[in-house]
Amino acid sequence: MLSPMDADRARAFAVVVATYLAALAGAVATSALLGQDTPIRTVFVADCVATLVVFAASMAFANSSLYDPYWSVAPPVIGLYWASALPGSPAVPARQWLVLLLVFAWGVRLTANWARGWPGLHHQDWRYDMLRENASAPYWLVSLTGIHYFPTLIVFVGCLPLYAALAIGNRPLGFVDGLAFAVTAGAIALEGIADEQLRAFNRSKQPGEICARGLWGWSRHPNYLGEMGFWWGLWLFAVAAAPDWYWSAIGPLAITVMFVAASIPMLERRSHERRPGYAEHAKRVSVLLPRRRR
């Protein structure tokens, strides 16, 4: 028999699964209505519809963290659609399989990592609580635009290289694909190792202790570094498949700017405020790019 805590968590995950199945149904219905003539527009509109479904559930359960797994759930679905949306596509099948394998590996791992750490519907990310407290507009509007649609737009732009690699790029596999694989797979591994090291640290940490083990002794945010590397790796696949899609670098660039200019500074401020020894830790360990501790 499940404990009350486990039962609550099971119910919370049932809500998540039902929400995302409804979002998928909305996206599929939208894509069927719009057709496959304009695959990029179709995915964008379907993405917006799915996000609206998740937003509705977030408001119904008063928990914006229902949206959190969307970041890692949407790209595999988008990639699979683009890989199959154009009958007779000139895309190289070997590249399609390779890219999809990497995207699904990243998506499954990142979603599982979120699921392992999410306590349930009684918990909401501290950043959302902060936005609620400091909002000058109604929270539902802040949640709709800032928590839901802004990340959806960022991820959609980040996925644009997938269209080149999976749907239209016809250049044969070559050196750039090898580089793209090394960057993407390495980034997935970096992020995964960093997450596991942080989880192990949190199980045994002492009060006030700051993680400086393993990768965390070389960078204060190695998981974010891995996340950014993943999106740049996808862009390299796009360049390998269709060099004229170099402009799709706007996707990983937008994601990099978001982490460097918003996410990391927000975490840094919180750590400095809540951890007495963090200022000294920050002097010894690089904020992002790995280097030996001072």
C-alpha cells in the first residue's frame, strides 16, 4: 500500500500525464486542420495550442510547475513530426535516425530527471512564486506570457535546426555531422553527469555546504552548460545537412542568452542571499565555463 505522500505524488503525476495527453491531442488536431503544406507554421500553431492546454491545467490546479516538463517533451515530438511530415523528403535517413536518437535521449533523460525531483502539486518552482510576488500585472497573465509562452517560443526557435536536419537537408553525412554528434552527445552526458552528482550531493550534504564535487568543482552551473551545448549541437547538424540554414543559429543563441542573462543570474542572486559561504565559493569556481578551482 502506498504511503499518503506516495499516493499524493501518484495523483499529481496522473494529472501531468492527463494534461500532456490532452495537449498532444490538441496539437494533433491542429496539425490535421492546418495540413502538411507549411510544416514550420503548422508546428508553431500546434505548439501554441498545446501550451494553452497546459496553461489551462496550470491555472486549474494553481501550479505553474505543470509546465516544467514541456521544455523536454516538445522537441522530440516536433522532431518526429518534421521527420515524417514531407513525403519524398530529400533528408538523409541516417542523419534523421541519428538526430532523432539524440533528441529522444536528451528528452527522456531530462524529463525523467524532472520527474525524480518533483514532489507533486503542492510544490511550485520558487521562481514562479517570486514572479507572483513581484508581478505588476495579474498573475494569470504573467504565467501565460512569461512562464508558458515565452519558453515555448524559445524552444520552438531552438528547434528550427531540426527542420533542416530532419526534413530538407540533403547533404551526405560528413565531418560536420561527426562534430555535431560529439557536441550533442557530449552535452547530454555533461548535463546528465552534473545532475546525478548534484543529486548525490543533496542526499548527504551538511547544513550550509555548497556542492563543489566533480563537475561542480569546475563550474557553478555545469548542467546549464550541457543544456546550451545540446542546442548548439543540433545547429551543427542543421549546417551539416543544409549550410544555407546557418541563420538557424538564432535558436541556440536565444537559449544561450536566456541562460546567461536571466536564469543563471537569478540563481546566483538567490544563492548569494541564502548561502553565507556562496560569495567565497563564487571566487574559487567559474560561473559557467570549466576551469580549475582557485
